[in-house]
Amino acid sequence: MTNFGRVLTAMITPFREDGSVDYPVAEKLAVHLSEQGSDGLIVCGTTGESPSLTWEEEYELFRVVQQAVAGKTKVIAGTGSNSTREAMSATQKAAKLRLSGSLQVVPYYNKPPQEGLYQHFKAIAEAAPDLPLMLYNIPGRTGQNLQVETVSRLSEIPNIVAIKEASGSLDHASEIRRCTPSEFAIYSGDDSLTLPLLAVGAAGVVSVASHLVGPQLQQMVQAFESGKVERATQIHLHLLPLFKALFLTTNPIPVKAALSFQGWQVGTPRLPLVDLEPDLRQKLKSVMAELSLL
């Protein structure tokens, strides 16, 4: 098993009615997820609405979550930015909390060339040499794909140990596996692609669905690892409608609604994201009902 584990939850950020971060609920949710199959929690990633959080709010979330699950579950801080200096500074600050690692998204909007991406991640890695880093490739949101050659070069830097691969391409993930050392971990960034990616050498998943079905995802990955591929496929197909329902619209809108259906007071997303529309709420509810998640 890799440094970070098999099932990592990309944790949502709960808000109060006035739109402020609800740290006590974040704490409770972190403990719940850690008891429900999550080996690690990624705090303030895309699912955590990082673009609309301040650095102060993020740092406090890292602190609160780390305190809540210390020693039981790994905490990985989303400290990436499209400003290299900001990312370096946030990563250095997070490193002082003795977290398990940091998630570094491909810089968005400014569309750096591959050499720029290499230099960006290298600078961050060197700024916090003792903190393991996970690269995060999600071209659908960043407008730029981290190429295999660049990942291969970055995997030679000692504390760049993993990638969350959310390009949606099995070929891309396969090429990364072919061109990086075996100890460099690949994580599926899409719940629906976890099983196929395990088949081409992934270590696990950074999951949204694990907010609701963490134990089943653990079972699926472990079934695959122990050669029970048919069992893993059954679990994958059983959960597929949920994987799809959680992306009926922009993540994390559906998963926040799903948690609220289960009684969690997580609030609505911050603008510019909005609450789930009534017709989509109905669709999501019926999928959850079919899977006995209500």
C-alpha cells in the first residue's frame, strides 16, 4: 500500500447559514469519514470549494481536521494555486502542521506551458522538502493537461510521490504508469474510473462518493487487489448510478445535497456555486433510495 492509502475522500467544506465555514461540522464529518473507510482526507481540494475559501479559512480547516483524526487518518492539504509563490507559502505553512501531504493542482487560467508546470511544481516541492506532494491533473477545470513527460520528470523529485489523475483518459494514466517508478502512486480522480484505473496500475481513488459509500469503495479496491475481480466489478456496477448522479451538475453541488438528505448540516455551496436544482434533487434522491442511502 502507498503512503496515502487506497480510498482518500475529497472532503466537502461545510458552511453555516450565513456562509461562514462551520468548523465543528467539519470536525464531525472528518471523524465520520475516517470511521467509514477513508484512509485519508483531502481538505480544501475542488470538492472542498477551495477557489472560494480564504487562505486563513483553509489553514484553520487543515488544523481542525488534523486534530480531529490525528493518528487514525491521513490529512492531505489542498495548497495548490495558479500563483507559484502563493502555493509555496501555503504549502510551507501547512507543512508546519505535520500533515501527511499536500495536493497540488495544475495552475488554472494562466495555462503555463509544460516547462512552466515543471518549474512550478519543482519550486513548491523544494519549498517544503519534507512534505509528500500529490500532483493533481484535471484539465477539464484547469484548461491545461499535465503531459506524461512532465509527470515523469516530476516523479524524480523525492517528495513528489503521487498524482491524482482526473483527465478521464485511461491511455494517459497507462502512459504515466509506464513512465514513472513503481513507487510513484496514481490515484483515480473519477469514481467511475477507479476500477479500470486499478487494472492499469493505480493505487486507489480520490473519491467524492466515499462521503456516502466509503466502506464499499474499500471493499472494491481490496477485492481487486486480492484477485477477486468479479466481486470488484459487481461493486463498481452497483455503485455506478451513484457515481454518475454525483456529477449531474458541477461538483460539489450534488454531494452537498446528498449529505443534507442524510441529515448533515453542511449548508449550500458558496457563490458562484448554487444549491442543487429541484429536478436534479429528485434524480439524486431516487438513486440514493435505490442504494438504501437515505
